[in-house]
Amino acid sequence: MIEAKPETIEKMRRFAETFAERSGTVVNPNKEAAEAVIKGLAAHVDELGKPLCPCNFYPDKYEEVKRRRWICACDEMQVFKYCHCLLFTTPEGLPITEYLPEWHEGRQIYGLVKDPNPDKGRALSKPEKIYEVLKEYVEERGLDIPDEEIWKFAYETAKKKK
């Protein structure tokens, strides 16, 4: 990964602060963790033209940019308000897991972390989008979760949108 330009780092820092406010989260209070993610996003902006999540491995970053799934704020953040990078967190520095199914790794690692601001964020929390994101998650990990269960969860979670 290339080293980001200072102006791009500052742009991503402003983006993170603005998005955190809009989504009802905070930029991770662990400044080192937040800065590492912001610099990674900025490096991808300078390299790829888009803030591709720096916390994943991509066999082909350019193809991943075309898919748009991991461009910050990623689908998981926009659907579930879950940031696996820990850039957008609760004031305690935890990722929100309330809208994840129990079998999602975020929920298994962190347990249930309630959303302190359920009236903000989750712009893409429609049943169809929730299903799409979870179906892809299940397939990528080879999980045996029936479609009916994914759809049921998608409808129940979409109803939690205030």
C-alpha cells in the first residue's frame, strides 16, 4: 500500500468525523486504531480513487472497488451499523452488533453491543439489502444457514429501523 498524502489523510479524517455524527457512532476513541484505519483509507483513495476498507485482503483491489461492497462506509456499516475496522464505534470503542445475527463473527467476538443511537444510521437497512449482504457472508464462509432463516432475520432487523 502506498503512503497517503497529508491532504488525503485530512480529507478522510473529516469524512470519518462527519459520517460518525450522521450514523450515531463515534470515531474510535483509541486514537492509534482510528488513525491507522484513516491512513489506510487515505492510501487507498490515493492509489485507487476510492476509500476501500484497509482491513480486508483483496486478491484484486481494482475489482473490489468496482463491486463497491467494501468502500467506506461499507455495506456492513450501512446495513448493520457494524464496522469491523473499529473506525465507527460506541463511545466505549466497541462495534455495534445489535443488528447482526448471532452467527455473525462480529456478534460472536463482541457479544451483543446495543446501538446507543438507534434513530441514526443504517441507511441501507431494507430487507432485500440485509438478505443480500448476509447471503454473501454465508456463502463466503461456507456456513449452513437456510435461506428462510436469513430472510426472517432480514425482515425482523429491518423493522428495528427507527
